[in-house]
Amino acid sequence: MDEERAGLAAYGIKDAGSAIPDDCRWPVLRDLQGEELTRRYSAILDKLSSLAGIIGTIFLKAQNEIQDPAKLRRLVGLIDGETWLGLYEGLLERNAQEVKSGAGQYFTPRALIDALVTVIDPEPRETVHDPACGTGGFLLAAWEFMRKKPLARNAEVYAAMRSRFSGVDIVPEVVRLCAMNLYLHDIAGRESPVEARDALLGDVRRDPDEPALRQKAKLPDRPRRRRDRH
């Protein structure tokens, strides 16, 4: 998927290339076999999970759960034969339907997301923040909507758009999926625009030294969540 993402780079964005280190990219695994494949795969996960920025967010606590080299080799082959950018949103929807939690999560239908973004009508120079971002459906829809605006044809405006996107979610595993979603669609650079925390417990600001975000496009796509009871 990282290779597919690199093919989407446009408008001269400085860090639009891969954020994954050269020795951890997919071609490293593609031709390995046996114990060497298992060893190298485990080492790559260990390295990626320790990195800062968006890659560390995506691979947080990642571990190799496939100890059989033959099964891992087959999995690598199956993954290599797919085009993943078109499938990823479907996988996210399926995951959201199968994995439920007490945080009030659900997968918002794309048609509803698109309708709300159209009504909000965000502009390329405006800030977009989702205080319950889930897997990033609203952020992605807002990005696609804004990049079609005439002003987004300006290379500087387009490059600056990514710095105006942010989100939070209370579930760390969901934040990982969201970070991957935004990274694959080139909305995120080397730093993660989303973080795991409860939006109801504090200010939406990601940096306490920054002025409060003044966003026209604040996108709350989920019902109000009740506080966990212990």
C-alpha cells in the first residue's frame, strides 16, 4: 500500500514520499522465504513500532502473530497480488461492523458523510478537526472535497492543507486505522494528524502553545459518548 500511496504524490509536496525506512519497505520481504522471512518480518515490525511520527502511530505495539514461515510466505504473496487503496475503506467498514466497543462507535455511511461535507462546504484555507474521528471517513471526504476547489490548484495552498487537518478518538486501535487511512490517501505526512485521547476531557488543540483552532469544519460524526463507568 505504501508503494501505491507514493504514486499519488502530487503538487510538489515535500514529504509526499514514503515515510517508511528503506530497510522496512515491502520489497525487502517480497522475495524472502522460510525462517529468514519470519525473522526479518518480526524485526521490521519491532523497528516500525518504535518510530516517532505517523509510522509509529500506525505500527504501535505491532507484533508478528504468524510463526509458520509457509503461512507467512503465502500471506505475503496474497497481499502482493492486490491493489489495496481501493479495498481499504471496505475493510474498515467490515472491521467497524464486527468489532464493537462501549465508546459509541459505528461506521458512518459514505453517502451521509458526503452530504454533511457538502453542506459544511469547507474551503482549502480552513481548518478541519474531527473530535471523534473514528477511521477518518469525514477527514478523507473533506480532503477530497477541498482539493477540488479552484484555490487548491495553487501548489502552496494545496501543500498547506494537510497541516490544517486533525482529529482525536478515544480508542487507540481506531486511531491506528485512521492514521493509516490518512497516510495512504496522502492527507498525512510524516507526523500523525490524529491522536488517541478523549475529546470531552480537554481542548481540541493539539499544541497547548497554539491559539485555539477556529474551524468552520468541525466534523462530529458520532453520537455523544457517555463517560465510561468503572
